[in-house]
Amino acid sequence: METRELAYFLAVAEELHFGRAAERLGMAQPPLSRAIQKLERRLGVPLFDRSGRGISLTSAGEVLAREAATVLDAVAAATARTRRAGRADPRLVVALKPGGDGGLLPDILEAYRAHPDAVEVELVLCGVAQRAQLVRDGTADVAFLHIPYEELTGFDSEPLRVEGSVAIVPRGHRLAGQAFVRVAELEADPTPLWPRRHADINDPATLMQLVALGRLIAMAPESVTPHLRRDLVCVPVLDGTPTTVVLAWPERTRSRALAAFVRTASAVAERLSPAPG
């Protein structure tokens, strides 16, 4: 199968209408229909059920739709990485949310600059849900992610720091003056607790504004504390789920610049880790 055929098939699978799919692809409907029929003959199975008034995916078509999306995403990511690798000014693109580096990034960048395999580092600040996707689609080379909240399938990773949790509340909140809280206290509060509720909010600025307005309480890694707005307070959560800050990059990546960055980050994290006891 060619990637062009997969793109044709996926457009029809998503639209479930040959006319709309053809319009989306910028082509006439008859050649699109012929291309799908040719693909079905080659595979030896029907991909669409045409018995009703419209069309629907067969079980074989559902499988191919999943596989085609994966293949096309991989091709697009490979294209993006290849183009960036061929630039005259090579650089390492690092994705992270604001404050999502566990407080390590300044020391990592300083140490990395001295490495013989170092290249220029470009930082991409983004929302919680965007970091992993930027690495998957080839826009970024590596990202700071947080476990257990994010999926590492398809990534190699290096753990850097384990952090406790804090609750972020407005300064006037009844919990703001406490030395610590427990998760049960946060869940008993009438204000919804993020990310257990409204987990779809992933823009840090939006999240902090909602907390400041008293619409949410946010539970986050303790490293957010130095970056907090003045109208917000962090309270340690004694039984909050620990967060592991990791670097994540695509499996089987062969890049000396990336390998140097990961080794440097690991060394910095070990050097800055709190002494036991």
C-alpha cells in the first residue's frame, strides 16, 4: 500500500461520504471511488459497507483506519524530523509546560552548553496535553513529562526528579494558611479539584486564572511554587500522588545531540537531588 492510498482511505473513513472526502482531498469523486475499490481488491476484503443509504466501515475497515492513522502520523513525524535534521543550523527542540522542568532546566542548559555534542536548544512552552504530541509529530525532539499523568508508549525516557504534591488555592481560601492538607480535605471542599475534575483544562494560564477566581483548586507538583502568581498559595498535600519528572523522546532515536542532553540532564538531576535523610 502507498501512503497516498492510505490518505484517500482515511479521508473516506473519517467523512463516511465519498463526496465530502473527495472535496477534502481536492479531487473528483470518481477517481477516489476507483482508488478505494482498487485497494479493497488488493487486500481481498471490503473496507466499507455500502448496503445502506450511506456507507459505514466494516470490521476490516475499522482495523485499517486505526493502522492508517498511525502510519500517516509516523510518516509526517519522520518528514518533520528529517527536514529539521537537514537544517544548516541544527538545534534541539525541547517541549515543556511553564514550570514543568522540576526546577532543573537552567542548570541543564548551562551544563549542556559545555558538552562537545551540544547544539542550540530551542524551548517550546506549551500546554499540558501538547508536550507529548509535539514529540510524537516531530515538532520537538524531547519533552519534560510527568508520570503517572502522561502516557510513555512509543517513548524512551529518563527519570530526573520525584516531587511531592501541592494544592494551589487563592490567598483568601480557608486552606491557604494551613501547614499541609490531605487529599480528603481537598475532595471535601465544594470547589472542584483539578485534575480529578475538569482535566480537559490544560492551558496553565487558564488554569491559574480559574483557581484565582475560586472556580478550581489545582493539585500540582511542588516545583510550581516559585512560578506562582502572587494571589495564589501552595499548600503541601501530605498524601498526594508523587510526580516523577522525566525526559521523553521517540524510541530508537539516534542523535548525539539528544543523547548528550539526556546524559547532562541526568547528571544535573543527580547533583541537585536532596541529600537522603
